[in-house]
Amino acid sequence: MTMKTLLAATAIALSLPLAAQAQGLVRGAERGAQDGRDAAGPLGAIVGGAVGAATGTVGGILGIDDRPRFRQYVDRERHSSYAYDGDVRVGTVLPGSGVSYYDVPSEYNARGSRYTIVNDRTVLVDRSGRILEVIE
């Protein structure tokens, strides 16, 4: 990777709207780092992670258009809420027991994610129970 390419990729990453919602930050960074690593090795992973994090903040995992429809789906399912004493935010790892997780229907394109309701808030989680997105 040339210095010009690295500088261009960094400029793109820094110019994206980082003030947008941070819900997709973690997921975007993971995907971007993997794609960058595959394309250009370790340096590509660094740049890809930054670009992925920035773009992930814009739409989140579900994307802006899918959120209202997904909230309606969750409301129809009527699952009970898990009472949690900690912060319900991206990055929090929920306890291994006591929490019920549900598959996200494929129509929402949230591959690898499940959802649960915590303190009456719907959250998307990964397989380890780490919160990836809080659906508001």
C-alpha cells in the first residue's frame, strides 16, 4: 500500500460524519478491519477499521429504514424484558444466564446478531452477549 493510498483512506475516514449515532461503531470497525486485512494486510486492517467504524455509525446494523419495522416486529413478539443493573449501551456484555436471546429474522439482514429486551429496550447482541446496537 502506497503512502498516497494510506493518506487518501485516512482522509476519507476522517471526513465521514463521526457525530452520527454510534450504534454501528463496533460492528463497522470489525467488518472494515477484516476487509482491509484481507485486501492489504495489517496496514489495511488499521485503515479499514477506521473507515468501517465511521461508516458504521451512520446506519447501524439494521439501518435507519429497518428500525421502525423491526421495533414493530419485536412488539408483536411480546417477549419479557430482562432487568439489568448495568448500563444498556453498545459494548456491554450481558450475563451468560437469565437473559433470553431471539433470532433476528433474515429479512433484516443482521447476520450473526440476535436480539433481546433489556430494561424495556430492544438490543442487538452478538453470540457472546455483547450489545452491538440499541434500537431506539
